[in-house]
Amino acid sequence: MPTNRAMFAEVVNAVRDHTALMLGTTISYSEEDWAAPTGLSGWTRSHVAAHLADGADAMFRVIKGLEDGAPIRMYDSAKAKHRAIELGALTSPLDLQIRLDTSASALQREFAALEGDTRPVTLRAGYRIPANQIPLARLGEVVLHHMDLGSHFTTADLTPDIAVELLAFNVERIGRRDDYPPLLLVADEGFEGSVGRAGSPTRMHGPAGDLVAWLVRGTESGRIYRSGDAGA
């Protein structure tokens, strides 16, 4: 149900803008702030930042592999990914901030060449998308992890078209996975989509950004109504 869908250039610009917002949050962190826990089990803010920097570097490699005709995945293995995050989290606050900035900037410069490129890329096992959706995948990472840091940033800071784009992307990515119950997600902005295993779906109605946070992170919101809820 297409409405308020963002164009490729809007998504690319949103990655830049939301990365800048996140960097504006992290630049103020003290060493103690970096060591604070996040909403992700076992991860400090340093772990989140290391993961985002690693992710930018890995997406950069994927794009370069595409250009060279030698497709690669973002990470060699889950073990290698985990080890890189643990090592990256030990980086000094200043070096971590610099790495966050420089890795994101290098990746941002590569996005323009992906417009209209529908060649499939496998970012990791079970995560296969057209190349022109790489910026959208990055945007989702930046937005969700900015919230994981425990900042004042929320889904209300997303424009309606970007929120819808992220919801549509995650609905398509999750698809009919058996580990999700049957759900019908109905966004206030006019998008709706189904995910989860077969069966009678629970209807979730609310702002697209809130639905994304709930779908991917389980973040509850007073603006989401379920089937049978008052006001649904």
C-alpha cells in the first residue's frame, strides 16, 4: 500500500542526517558514559559504536566487491563479527568517535552509485537485498542504535516518509519467518504489511516509526493499539 514512500536520494540524505545526529550525541560522552550499559544485553555504548563502525566498513567492502564483480558478505563469520566488536569496544573514546565519523563518511560517499542497482547482495546469512537498499539497511542500523544508546532520540524524530520506508523494509526483510507470530501492521501514514507465520493475525496500528521500534526491538509505545485494545 504505497503512500509517503521515500525516494532513493531522500534515504541517502537521511543516512547522512541521522548519522550526524548520532555523532552529536556521542561527542559529548565521557569515558564513563561510553562504558554505560545499553538496551542490548551485554553491550555498552562502546560496543554499539564499535558495531556501527564495523558495519559501515563492512558495507563499504560489500559495495566495492560489487564494483569489482566479486560479491562478498559483510562479515566472514558470526564469530569474527563478535570478536571485532569486542576489540573495537576497547578503543579509547576519542578514537572510537573518530572511527564512527570516518567510517560513516567513507560509506556515505559510495551510496550515490547504488541508485537503480537491483543486483542482489547478501549482507549476511539469510539477509539478502537489492544493492540499492544498502543505504536503507544502514539507516535502520543508525536509527535503532541511536535509540539503543539511551539518548533523547526517538522514532518521533523520523519524518513520515522515512518512517514508512523503514517499516516497509523490515516487513519485507522479516517476511513469513516462523519465529514471528502472524501480524498485520497498519501505520497511521497509510502503509500496511503482514509478517510472521501463517494464522489469524494480530492487528497492530500506530505511527510507522513506533511500529518499526516495536517490530525490531520490542519497544512498547502508548501510541500502538492491538486488536481488541481500546481505540483499535
